[in-house]
Amino acid sequence: MTTILEAKNLCKVYPGPGGFELKNVGFSVPSGCITGFIGRNGAGKTTTFKVILGLSPRDAGEVSLFSKPMPEHEAECKQDIGVVFGGFSYHETKRLRAVTKAFKRFYKNWSEEKYRALLKKFALDENKRIKELSAGMKVKYALALALSHDAKLLMLDEPTSGLDPVSRDEIMDIFREFVDGGERSILFSTHITSDLDKCADYIIYIRDGAIAMQGDREQIIGGYRLIQGGRDDMSEALRAALIGIKETPFGFTGLIRESELYLAEGLATAKADIESIMLYTEKYERHES
């Protein structure tokens, strides 16, 4: 297994009131894998993408794509990357065929056959104007463009936002097919954590501009448990061990590390998922009701 993308100690500061700082962000994306990038709005997901792609200059750190340093090999590497951002910036009055004609000129490996197949699969009409597409159809069109030039890495920022459950499941199938064979990878950010439960191999969790957690999805999930008990079941040791806790007049639910589960002996437990880990870490760590 090779490394498709590697980021080391990325820093970016947006000064002033309401500013933001990316703090020593580092992670790698292996080949043949789907990597989910999670974090609440404003945590730094889009900023990280822009820094990696050179759309926003980094203040410090290193980026390599396909084992080649950026930005020295930027033009070469971007031939092998497909990118979809949440915002859709094409001119609203342009027809799809006109946008595609302009887009495909930038890619030497553009496949008209693959593009036509994706148009059919997504039920896209090239004669329609951008403004005539729903939010979900705009995402599908952007994916059709990104998947049609033999990219080795897809970087997708909220790619399933605005899609109905059936369409999202269809996209997940396409993602799994894309990485099948072990040579291509996907890095995608999403707030729909159920999509990650279906397809992600690895998880990167960014919080307040810094990486809070990363690793194999099953290992991350397996490292935590949800527990539930009554008000009299809460010891001081247990309270101190809980990562997050939601209390009611009748009892509590909380997130605890698997290694400290012995402190909750006799209490009801359940397997944690990505959503619950993020929710209890972000919201209930301050013991909000």
C-alpha cells in the first residue's frame, strides 16, 4: 500500500476578528482507501483542502501528492486529481455541454466514453442550464466531471450534500468502485456520518483547526462505548472518565473509552458510531443538557 497524499504540519492563519488558524495539521491518505474527513462547520476542513491544493498559500508545512512535493509538481499532480467543492461556481446561465467543453480541455486523459456513461447513470441532460439543476443534480454533474479524466485521487468537500438517500447510496457505490483495485483513493469531507459508516476505511477528525483523531474506522469505533445509567450510578471516577455526558432528571448517557469501561460495570452499554463519537466530543463535553 502506497501513500497517495501526505500532509505534514500544515499551518494557516487568517488574522483579525473572527479569524481562524490551521494548527500543525498532518495526515496521510493511503492508496486503495476511502478516507472520511469530519468536523463541525468551521473546524478547518475546507481550509485544509484549499491549502493542500495550493488555492490558499500555507504559512508552514509540507504537502506531497503521489510522492512528489507540492507546489513544485503542482501542474503534473493536478492532472491526476478530481476535485469537487460544496459550492458550485459555474455560470448559472451556461448549458452543461458548454461547461464540459471548457473543462475537459485541461485534462489530457479525459474520457468521453466514461463521461457519457456517467451522464446516463446520473440522468443528466447536457442541454440544461446550470440554474435549471437541483442542488443534488449539481453535485452529480460535478462528480461526473471529476470522474471522467482518470483521476488517481478524488478530493470531495461535502459531495453528498443535497442528495436524497437513494442518490447518496448510489454515490457510495461509485466511490467503492472507484477505489477497487487498490491504486486510487478518495478523501472526502462530510457532515453525513452515516455515509462514512457505509464506505470509509479511515477517519480524520479535525477540531478547531487541529487534528483530534485519525485512524482506521473500525479501530476508532472499537475504542469507544456509549453507556447509560441512572443518576445514582454516577461515581466521581466514572464522571472523570467520560469524554462527554448528557444528563437528564432521570439519568445519563455518556461516551467512554473502551479501556476505561470497567468503571461502568453493570451499566447498559452500546457500540459507538462516528456520529456519537463526534457528538459527545463536540457538544456534551461541557455537560450541556
